[in-house]
Amino acid sequence: MRAVSIFLSALVLCACGLPKDPDDTLKRVQGGTLRVGIAEHKPWTWDSAGAYGGVEADMVRQLARELDAQVAWRSGGESVLLPMLHERKLDLVIAGLDAKTPWSKQVGITRPYHTIEDPEKRELVWAVAPGENAFQMRVEHFLRQQRPRVDAMHIQLTAATP
């Protein structure tokens, strides 16, 4: 019984201050700049001459407001943006990403925030820098809050599409 007590005490002491961000992403972004990569994937994301839009871009703006952060956008293809995220040159990548992205082993992938019920049943996620657990948890909390709004928006977008 004493061994169990010592083990539990050690476990509690080790867990203090978790989750952590090795690069302090959440702390740096709050009141600072959120570096976001955006790859076009309508209706989720688009780039119209530097005017970034879409469902996910609108959500990023809301997240930035909640974090009291400015957004620094970087547009490009997933093959450019996801390596930048892996190298921590970006904090977040949005691109209508599917949870089954082959990048899931190199970057952090959020829990799905929306499911598209097509033949493949795609689950949409955002990508974050690997190992930035506190930041990822904050982003996932935000995405959970947005789920009803995103579901309603997707229904409207689907109904508007001929």
C-alpha cells in the first residue's frame, strides 16, 4: 500500500503544470501574433488577392480575438505550409484538412471539429506545431465551442450549392 501511495504522489508531482508547450506557443500568442498558414480549400479556406476567407479563416479571426492576438497570414499549398509548421515557423495551418492527413505524424492534429458525411466521411481538423500541447488544447477547446456554428454553416453552404 505504501508503494502505491509513493507512486501516486510522484505521479501528481510530475503532472504539475501540464500541459506544457516546449516553445511557449500559447503564452507567446496571447496578446501577440498568431502565425497562420492557409491553403485554399473552398468553402473552408480561400485566398482572394490576399483577402483570406472561408469558414476556417473566420474561425481563426474569432480565436485570435479570444487570445487578444493579431493574425499573420501565410498562404501557400499544404506541401509548403505543413513543413513550415513542423519547423515551428507557423503556429497553425488551416486548409480544410482531413484527419487522415499523411502529415499527422509530423505535426499536431486537433480532434475533428466537423464531419462531412460524404462517401468517405471526412473529419475536418486543424494542424498545430508538434508538441505544443497547451496551445493545442486551447485550440481544441475553441473548436468544440464552434462545432454547432460550423455544422449550421455547412448545412447552409451545402443547400446553396447547386
